[in-house]
Amino acid sequence: MRSKVYKHSFLFAITLMWCAQLLSQSVLSGRVGDPDQGIVIANAEVYLVEEGLTAITDSNGEFSFSNLNDGTYRLVIFSLGYDLLEETTVVQGDSMVYFQLQLLGETLTEVVLSRQKERIFTLKQLKSVEGTAIYESKKSEVVLVDNLTANLATSNARQVYSRVAGLNIFENNDAGLQLNIGGRGLNPNRTANFNTRQNGYDISADVLGYPESYYTPPAESISEIQVVRGAASLQYGTQFGGLVNFKMHQPNRTEKIEWTSRQTLGSYDLLTSFNSLSGQLGKLGYYTYFNYKRGNDFRPNSQFESYNAFAHLDYELGQNTTLTGEFSYLNYLAQQPGGMTDAQFEEDPSFSNRERNWFEVDWKLYSLRLDHRFSSNTDFSLNLFGLDASRKAVGFRENRVSQPDQPDAPRELIDGRFNNWGAEARLLTRYEFLDRTQVLLIGTKYYQSNNSERQGPGSNGSDANFDFADDEYPNYPRQSDFDFPNLNLAFFGENIFKLSREWSITPGFRWEYIRTESEGAFKKINLDNAGNPILNETIRDDRVFERNFVLFGLGVSYRPENRLEFYGNISQNYRSVTFNDIRVTNPSLTVDPNISDEEGFTADLGLRGQIDDVLRFDVSAFFLSYRDRLGVVVRAVSDIEEERFRSNIGDAITYGLETFGEWDIRNTFSWSEDWNLSLFSNLALTGSEYTSSELNNVEGNKVEYVPLINWKTGLNFGYRNLAASLQWTYLSEQFTDATNSERDFESQSGIVGEIPSYGVMDLSFNYTWRFARLETGLNNVLDNSYFVRRATGYPGPGIIPSQPRTWYLGLQLTF
């Protein structure tokens, strides 16, 4: 039956594409010039508001938009040094327009001119269609990193993601080497509940088998961060969280070579150095960078050092064809001070009793992408990508966090290797139906991985030694060696049906075939009271889990005005259980061997838009339903012992209101362009409940990692070349397990209990002068003592305290 659905869907798509080639639509062409100077204006930006399209004028000042329906359109034209121009034009058949820009009456700095542009072109959500992707009616947010006044050297996530509603963030205190974000009740650990991508290709360890992101590109290298919520499941994979895509800086097409160097110093011996080269040589464009970071956290035993490099090359094979290759490399080594109990945290948040814990990541990413335009109606992309990576962790991580390390005892070593590759092809075409332009996207993805995980005794030293010590410690209790070959094949499609100028619906589907395997063995070792083995056997554990299913979704959009949209969507979600989680033995956590996949759906209903050039807003309600949600409970093992148990806890829901608003105060009162003043608020109110469970003390409880209040607000201000931002972040208390355990100051683990509410203030400045920019700021201005995480494994177990007040000072030079 499924093969017939697949076949008929494919034939239907091909038929629509064939029809699209037979139909023609209107073209809007134009020229931008300065009549007073008697010149045309090249590199001007022309924005077609209704279609969300941008065109750049060529050397003759000309631009064009194709595939337009007849009707009235609003255009915004911007060029540095000229007044913004907004014009309305009527398209009937092929049309030609001429726009005249006027020079500004006063001399403004480039910084001020950039702010002028941002008020029109800084979109807070993705366009309906971008490249070979559809985002119509989806809950989406875009972080324009270049416009932030923030601590980019450490990729401070509180500041970078301040305008993305409802995100819950773990803070690693490692200068941004790893990103940990979640939301709507999803565990933030290594962003594992999102599909994480870089320029459209996967970057996590294993999308299905181990979807954790050990690699995150530095904020200094990113132009945009695109976040699409659960409705992204149809195009990007089945995860409940959705999509996070890091869009890297592109080559500077106007220069043969551009060099940018950023050097930053900060608290606790922080040093970061970011250096990039960019340019265009004929048909070849390039962008490359090298980033070095080193420093310490505010606790002992917390040094880190990282090397990160990236290279992008694109070549224009023809007028409609571009080939792009990319390579990313990350290697970092970090000492981990371990976790704390509640009592230890309250007594001294800077305490550490772990001197022998180390963590190393080696990450190599490859991508080769082909983009081709078959016609003005049809675009095609093919992305081949691969990963060759490893992560190694060695240390002492017993569940009694208060227990001091034993210097002569072996450390536990976990060595994970990740080798995978994939290919994703997308075809997007526009066609005429019901006298309107419709958009069809079809795509397919093939993904294959062969990962491995070995666990066993490490050395008894204190250095960063990642060699196994099997001969020295043959009776070490936790030993296993597994391979995890996984295979995934997906076919997906979405279609924007424009029912009228105001209304559109976007149905979609995704068919998934998933085959996950585990091949290997673990040891069962029992010791007597003297530490001698009374049982030492190797147990083979091979499993195959094969399934295929179809997910469906539907989006609706209503635009009564150009800058106002009501949107809604509902999409099914699915999260594959990982054998990796099952087979790694954790002394702080027992995992149910019969753990199974999660299923559910996500729905959004919202209103977003812009009032004049004064207020931008996005207000939405969401509902997320889990079936067989994976969670953690605290259960009794004996009369005197409890354990944390991870299993399919039951069914759960999260729901809430997510609001974002930004008020341009300068524009409201028509102050001088030299000034900049705006206020933003990002407030999420979230509720949750376990609606059913077969386990005790779970039904009716709140879901983990769901603070009722998640609020980020701030003020951006500046004068001419000076810019500043002041931000406040507040999260109310949240639970870390499904039994809703409260803090226990007598506990020796620190693993169980709620995370108290906390508030943090951040202050940042930058000043730009010609080719130089000076940056400085304070994070955690009020020097609050707080924590946002209780780790179960590395870097804990236990409470991981967040940093006290820190400072940074950086200098950027661009030539």
C-alpha cells in the first residue's frame, strides 16, 4: 500500500512540474538611478513585500522579478547614502518601472545607514519560499547575528537567542563550544531535540541514532540563525523541536580579498582569536576562517582549548548552475570540574572535587552542494554531506557527587566514533492553478551511519589520557563495545496553495524508513566484598529495529494586509529511540532496556506583523502532545536506596503562549537618524502535564524543563557609531524529573531536584570607526549565583553552576 502511495505521489509531482513549464506569468523589471547625478545605482536592494523576494541591481542598475500574478505590489528600495523609497506598482503582463533615489540631506556614518536598512529588511521570520525550501505558515524566527550587540566571542546564548521565543538554555561556561537549547518541555542537552544544520546539511553526531550536537560554529562566523518549530518535521526530519540552521557568512562579492580579524580577552584567562578571508575571483567565491579559543571557568579544573576552521568555495558553472564545497573542522580539549550537591553549591559555587575528568572532541564535516535553475519556475538542489568525528570522555563520575575522587582508582572511559554520510535532493517549482501561482516542493533524503561506542576502564592518572586500560583493570564493572549501523530513507513534499490574495493553505507529508541496529556485547561482572570477581561473563546483545511510517501536516495563512499575517499549522512528530542511550551504562541513571520511540504532534496558532516602521510583533499559542514520552523518574530500589530511571514515562502535553515585540522608539518620535533606541520583550508562558502513566507518582505532574515564565527583555540604544544593549533574562523554577522532586540539601548526589528561578542581566557596547570596531561588556552584571542544569553524566554528575560576573574586551579590524 505504501509503495502505491509513494508511486502516485511521485507521478503527481512530475505532472505538476511538466504543467509548470507550459505556463507563463508576468515579469516585473526595473531600473534604479540617481537623476541628479545622472547615474544608475548598482547593488541597490529591491524588496518585493508581498512575495518576500529581494533583488540586487546589476551594474546597469537593473533588476527583475519573474513568475508574478497580475496585481498591485509594494516595493522597498534601499541603497547606502540614499533615502529609503517605498513605491506601489501595478503589474499587468510584463511591466517596466523606473525608481529615482534621492541623496540623504545629511552625512551619516555607515553604522547609522545600516540601522536605517535594518528597520525595513530585518525580517523576524523566514520568507514563504527561500531557495528550495517552503516556510509558509510555519512558526519561524531568524537571528541576524551581525546586527547583535552582544558577546559574540563566547557565543553567549542568552544574548544571541534573546529574540527566539521560549528557548530554555543550558550554560556550559566553555566560551560557546557547545550549544544547549530546548523549549516547550524538550531537554536542552546538546540541542538533541532539534534537527541541527549548517547551511542546510546535518551536523549532529547521528541524526537518528545519536542526535547530539558536539559541534557548534562560532557566532562570529554566522550571518543568520534560522529556527523553525515543530512543523519543520516534514521537511527536515521528525524531531519535536524542529530545525536550527546556522547560515554562515558568504563570500564578499564586491572584493577580491577581505580580511577580518577579531581578538578578544575576558575573565578567567579567556582569549579568542577569529580571523577570516573572503572575496570573489571571477566565477570563484570563497570564505574561510580560523578560530582559536582558550581559557578557564571560574571553578578549578576547568581549562579548555579549541581549534576551529572552516572553508567555503563556490563556483559558477553556468548562468543557472553553482557548485559549492565546504569543510569544517573542530578539535577541542576541556577539563571538567564535575557537578555539585545542593549543599555544596550553596556553600561555595566555585568548589570542585574532580581533577581527573577530561573531554575531547574531534569533528570533521564535509559538504558538496549543486544548485541549478531549470527555468524561471523551477529550482533544484542536491546536497551531499558527511561526518568523520569522535568524542572521548574520561573521568570519575560516581552518583555520589559529594564523594571525593580516588587518585589511584581507574577512571571510566567512553569513546564514541561517528561516521555517516547522506544526500538530500530538493525540487521546487511554481505553477499556475486557480489563476494564481502555486508552489510545490518535493524532496528525498538518504542517510547512512556506522557509529561505535566503547566503554571501559581508563588510566588511573590525572592527565588527558584516552587510552583504555583493559589489562590493568580486567574486572572494571562497566564495560561494553558496540557498533550502531543506522539507515534512513525519507521522501517528503509540501505545496503552497494560494486560494486568494489573502488566503493560502500548505499541506505536506513525510514518509520515513528507519532501520537502527546495535551489534556488540557488554560484560556482566559481580564482585565479592573483597573486590574479587565471582562472575565475569560477556553477553552478546544484537538488535534490529525496523519501521516505516508517514507523517502529515497542514498550514494555513491569512494576510489581510501586507504587513500582517494570521498563521496556523499542525504537524505530526516522531523521535527515534537511540540504542546508544540504552547501551552506555551510567552509574547515575538506569535505562529501561525496553525503551521505545516517541510519537505526537505540534500545533501553532499566531499573529505576526509590523505596524508602520515602529512595532514588530509575533504572538502565538502552541500545543505539543507526546505519546510514550521519554522521561526520568526517581524510584525506590530498596528500603534505603533510590535510583533515577529513564523510560517511556507516559503521555504528556505542553501548551502555552509565546510573545515577541520590538518597539522602535526613535522612529516613533522621529528623532534624528544619529540616534537609535528600541525596546524588545520576549515572553513565554508555558504549562505542562503528564496526562497518563503506568508509573507511580507521575500522572498529573509537570513535565521536565518547563518553566512557567521564560522572559527576556532588553533595551538597544546608540548614538552614531556607538551601540549598546542591556538585557534581562528571567526563568521561573522548573523540575528535572517526572516525579517533580524538590531540592534536597541532605542528598549526596545533586542529580535530583528542581532548578530554582533565576534572573541574569547582560550589558554590551561596541564602537565602530572606519575599519575598526571596539567591543566590551559585562555578563551577569549583578553577579547572581544560580544554576540551570543538573547533569546526569558529563560534565557532572550533579549541579553545574553558571558563571558569576564576567567581562570581555575585543577589537575587530576589517581590510
